[in-house]
Amino acid sequence: MATTQSRTLARVMLLPSVTLLLAWMIVPLCMTLYFSFLDYNLLIPGDNEFVGLLNYEFFLTDPAFVESFFNTLLLVGGVLLITLTCGIALAILLDQAIWGRNYVRIMVLAPFFVMPTVSALVWKNMFMNPVNGLFAHLANWFGVAPIDFFAEMPLLSIVLIVSWQWLPFAALILLTAIQSLDREQLEAAELDGAGPFSKFYYLVLPHLSRAITAVILIETIFLLSIFAEILVTTSGGPGYASTNITYLIYTQSLLQFDVGGGSAGGIVAVIIANIVAIFLMRLIGKNLES
Amino acid sequence: MGSINLKQVTKSFGDVNVIKPLDLAIKNGEFIVFVGPSGCGKSTLLRMIAGLEDTTSGTIEIDGQDATNMPPAQRGLAMVFQSYALYPHMSVRANIAFPLKRAKVDPKVIDEKIAAAAKILNLTDYLDRKPGQLSGGQRQRVAIGRAIVRQPSAFLFDEPLSNLDASLRVNMRLEISELHKSLATTMIYVTHDQVEAMTMADRIAVFNGGIIEQVGTPMELYQKPINRFVAGFIGSPKMNFIDVSPKHGDPTHSLGVRPEHLKVTTEKGLWRGTVGVVEHLGSETFLHVNVEGVGTLTIKDHGDCTLQYGDTVNLTAPKNKILHFDANGQTIASLSWQ
Amino acid sequence: MNKQNSQASKLIYTLLAWIIGGLIFFPIFWTLLTSFKTEAEAISASPSLFMFDWTLQNYIDVLARSPYFDHFWNSVVISFGSSLVGLLIAVPAAWSMAFVQNKRTKNLLMWMLSTKMLPPVGVLVPIYLLFRDFGLLDTQLGLVIVMTLINLPIMVWMLYTYFKEIPNEILEAARMDGASIGEEIFHVLLPIALPGIASTLLLNIILAWNEAFWTLILTAANAAPLTAFIASYSSPEGLFYAKLSAASAMAIAPILILGWFSQKQLVRGLSFGAVK
């Protein structure tokens, strides 16, 4: 619904964004693809000969890959599960008539502002440290042996830290969504004799589906590439117990300087992300329409 | 100045022809109303005249100049939108000043023009308010004020009253009509409300399915509609249509009688039926009479009608008030208005 | 529900909300508190809440140990710079998609969003090498470029959803009133969309401020923002809790304060425009 002039103008105004994103996506991706077929190590100068799929073979058959693949899924899935369930509960609680809701909201929002490196370090040292951490003090006070979080449950510890960072986000989106729920609908349901659970299940949850979709989509984008939290807490260990794909590729390419292997890993990561993306896009396509 | 000439103008979105080839000459100073059901192309045509929509083929001339491909700002037209389209972040004064500032008018002149427009539109006390603080009627007047300060060669109105409540609508109708009388500028007014069309227009163009069915003065359309569509669209309550089986030598397929021309009679009339719902409006009464084999006929009777639900009545109408339509719904002039 | 009953439930809900809110906030509160303690007090097995000798020594030590203000300035330049440059590129694109829609608009948006799905490690090696070859490693400019690009899809998407709420008729009115495209955007669109633009800008500043993949990998001494400054406290320095706390407080305080002051815009922006 516009004139030829405005359509031409629109194309011109889209050009910078599209060009930049295309360049950002295509150029490095092609380079990664190209490197992934080479025997290319920054430490070993040579003619970087073509080795075909050898890098992929090494990467995919490496037990570390399988482990970090599942770690990635557990990390994303675990954080999503915690932030969504706690987020829904928190949103419902904050939706009630309470005194000082704005102050509670400020407190709940705060972890979102904390940079990953800070939250990982604070949690690691001040809370989860087996000797001087607050949790260790608490355990001693109760007379139980303190848990050595990063030795005994490295991945779960990271999941907890990341969940703390993303809970405010989920809770506040869901709160905004709940607040837009038609109160008359709830009253009508009450008149029809619906209890709190059926009200939640038949009215609140369907109303939240769009917001839940948004949370899943946005969190997944960021969670797939969790990096700093691992770097400053466990460095992926012990062994590969808390290594995700992002971290694995980082160690290969920038710590072992194996550009070829790292690139093959990068391409694999892109493929995995694409599979997730297709799945997610379907989900949004359905839920974010209108 | 403000004559607008449409020559073989068409508009299509992809394969859909929204406006079929159309000619229309709008005279300078005329108040012309485009009326028709929703989706008939009347708003699209208005937006094409404004330059907000491309013209697929044909030419639009404004004051004798080909304006088909001119950008909106150069056409010298002003438009009042359905939602008023006021700038919410600007005061009333800034809203009215906006087009003048864009035209780089001297600030002193701007102030004078705003004061004059505000006086005409009773907005003087509201100049420093934001649109959000105004009532619907006031917002409408601001939108009109923004249009008149530019002294355009023609005003375009896109269903400007449809967001107002009924009583305000009557007032604004009068105000716009008065404005037209005092400015004597061409106005093109789009509406789906035939009452607005009848009361305000010098001429009405009735749109249907992307074509203009008929153009004429309100009374021409009321008295001599060229087809069933126009006959049914103009007039309230709607004209009654009665299907008849065509006789040899008589091409009449259906008859049309306006409610106000049907009379209840004690003698043997043209139709006989039983009274259904009776609607008393005080000044007049609408009777819905069920006639066997014909359907429900609406009769507009005088205010103190005493007929009741279930009464049997005879109905008649003066012969020269009955319209005859042929198989294509075209009015058969020779039978309809001798 | 009678009045007493509802007052009672309000009290219960209030208590519950404050307790949970307090727990969520506690790590930050504890960090701030610890930053004013002595190292001995910080690791004490029976930590005290307020009854300790308040000291600013940790802040002095942290400032002496590394050039905090350089890192701070890098963070400011990178996050504000990339957000503003991003805005310049994203506004025209969002205008096009919101007001001149066609059949491809939806797909284009989805494609832009999908570039966000591209894992950074997929392009890690070439970006690193390209940056090395172009001399962009460890420079503010290099990071502004990267941050602009990785947040561009989010900016376009958010601005698009905000622009969509503005009736096209208002822009058409401006066009009829003789406004050029620039005037239409600057005098009409941007002022009306200001709250949305503010939340877009804020959210992107926060995302860029806290971004900790590219900032850690592409910087060393010169352009390292606060994320990298704090990463240097990973063990063994992290065991000095008081100093770690002081450094952490200094790293998060600017954005925490900015975020709290703009809470209203931010909550709106948090949903990335997906929830009204």
C-alpha cells in the first residue's frame, strides 16, 4: 500500500542493514568453510594443504565433541526449564496485589544487569567455594559436609548461575504478559466455578503461550553461545564435563591454534544452530504471527 | 482553483482490479461525496488523488496540470484522515503550524494564520494542548485546521466523522458544510454513510465494485437512480424491492418503492399483508408489513399511526413513484418516471 | 472475598514476594557489602551483616592494580557507540519494514533474526584472522563494529515492532503536509516512537556492556572493556573476596544504575518487542 517512490526509498533504506548482515554472515562463514578443509595450524607454518573432510572426521569422532554436544543441550534445556517454571511462578506472584511491587521488581530485575564474568566469579568464589563460600559456611552451620560445586557438579553449577542471570528476563516478560490478561475473563471463569488450577491451565497458560515462545527463542539464542561463564569458572573441566560446543571450538582454534579443526567445529556448530533455528522459527512463525 | 479531472484511471494490486477504468470531472468549488459500501474503491481513489497511492494507468489532472506522478506534497491538496492523524507529540498550535513550517512560511504569517484558523474552528483556548487532551470533535477540528491553513486547492476527507458519536457527527456535518460555503474550495468527501452524502454533497458519486455507478446531485440520485444498487443505497430506510415475473412485452423484473411512498389504504391496494414490527420514532412510524409472495415491505407512516402487530392492511403507492428494473437491475426509464 | 481475608492474603503475598525478591537480589547485595569489608572479614565463617569495620581500601587497591577507568571508558565507547551506530542503520530499515510492507517483509525479518542464531564460534576464526590482518584486534573501533553487527538484528526487530504501533496515517498526513522523508522521520516518526527507541537503545547498551565472548577474545590490553577487566580476577585473585567484590561492584554499578533509572523503558524493551 504505497507508491513506487516510497517503495524505492524503502529498498534504499533497507540496503545498509541487509548488506552489513549479509557480509557479516556470508564472508566469515565462507572463510570458515574454506579453512575447515585445510590442514591449517597457526603454530605450524606450512602450505595449509587441502585435507578434505579430515578435520570433520577428527572433530566428530572426538569423544569431547559428543560430550560437549550433550552438555550444550543440557545447559540450554536446563536453564530454559528453570527460568520458565520459576519465571511463571514469580510472574503470578508479582501479579498479585502486594505492597511495594516496584521495589520487588527492581530487586528481581537486578541480575539481568550483571555481566556474565562478574556473576560467574561471584558465584564461584563467594558462594560455591567449598572452603570459604557462603554455601560452605551454611553447610558447616547445619553440620553437613560442604559441596565442592565445580568438582562434583560442574555443569549443574553453571546451569544454576546462568539461570540466576536469565530468571529476571523470563519473569518480567511473563509478568508483562500476565498483566495484559483480561480480568473479566478470570472473573467469568470464577463465576463458572473454575478453581485456581483450572484457571491457570485453561486461561493463564494459553494467554502466556506467546510470551513463553518469546522467552524460549531469545534465551536459546543467547544460551547456545554461553562462553564467559565457563571460561571463568571451570575452563570446561574437569575433563570435558562442563565444556559446551562454543567452548570446545574456542579451545581448539585459539588455544591449540588449530584453525582447520576449529573451523570444522564452527561449521558443525552452525549446522546444529540451524537445526535448532528451524525448529524455533516454526514455533515463532506459529506463535508470533499477527 | 481546484478542478480535478480523472481520465481512465485504474488501480490494481497484483491481479486484483480495485478501480476499473474511471472518468470523473470534479469542478472547482464543488463538494463531491464518494459513497459506497466498504471495499468499493472509494478510499483508494481518494488516496490516488492525494498521491498516497500509485495510479496504475490513466491520468489525474489537478487544475489542468497532469499530477499523476507528482508526490503528494506538490499537489496542493490537504487531507483529513479518519483517525485525524494528528501528531500526538505536538501541541495543537504546532500541529496546525506543521504544514506551514514545511512550506517555509514566515513565522509571523504562521502565527496570523493559526490565529485565524483557530477562531473559525473555536480552538483558540486549546492551542497549547496536546491532541491527547482533546475530545473527538476538537481533534477533528484540529485536523481540519491543519488542512485549511495551507489554503489547498482542494480538501480530501476520508470518512472523517466515522469515529465520532452520533450527536457530534450531526454537528460536525453542519460545520464542514458551513466551512465549504465560506471557503468555497473544492472538497472531496469519502463516506459509507448515505445520510452524510445526501446532506452535504453538491454531487454524489456512488461507488460499487471499483466503478462509479452514478454521479449526480442528491435529489437526482434519490429520484432517478439508474439502477437497483443506487436505488437501494440512497435513502433511509432502504427502498423496498419486489420481484415480479416478467410478462410478455414487459421487461420489468422487479419493482422498487420507497417506504415513504407506500401508503396504507382502506380500499383495495396493490398489496395486502399483515403488520409485523411497528417502530414508533415519534415524528414518524416504520411499519414492517409481511406480504405473502413478496416478503417484508417497510412503510414510513406518520407519527400517530395506530396500527398494531397482526393488523391486516392494504398498501398502495402512486404509480409514478414506482421504479421498474430490468433483468440486469437497470432502471427502465420509460416505465419509471413519466 | 471479604475485606479482612483479602488484606491477609495481600500480606502473605507481599511477604513471599519480598523474600523471593530478596533472595534473587542477595548475591548482588552480598557483593556490594563484601566490597566494604576487610579480606579477613570477607572469608569469615560467621559473616556479619552490618557490624564490621567499613573500609574503602579494596576500591583503592583495585584502582591501583589495574586501570579501571580505561576499561570503564572502553565499555562506554563500545556499548554506547555500537548502540548509536546501530540505531542509525536500524531506523531506516525498520521504517521500511513497518511502513512499506510487502510479501517479503516477514521473511526478511525472520532472516535477520536468524543471523542472531549464527553461533559466534562459527565465524570466530575468520573474524579473528580478519581483525588481525586489518589491525582491528584490541581496538575500540573493532569492537564497536562487532557489537553493532551482532545487535543489529535485535535493534531492527525491536524498532520494527515499535514502529508498527504507529498508524501509517500519521506519516501520510506528514507527507500530505509537505514533509520530506527526512522531516517525516525526524519530526514525526522519531518523536512519537521515542519511548520505544529509548528502550531499544537501553537494552542494546546493556547487551553490549555485558557481552563477554567477542570482548574477551578480540581484546588484550588496550581496548579491553570491563568484562575483560573482571575476567582477570578468575583464580587465584578471585580468592581475595573483598577485592573481587569491589572490582565487581565497579564493573556492574554503571549499568545497574542506568538500568534502574530507566526501569519502565527497560521492562518494555526486555521483551524485545515480542510482548506488549
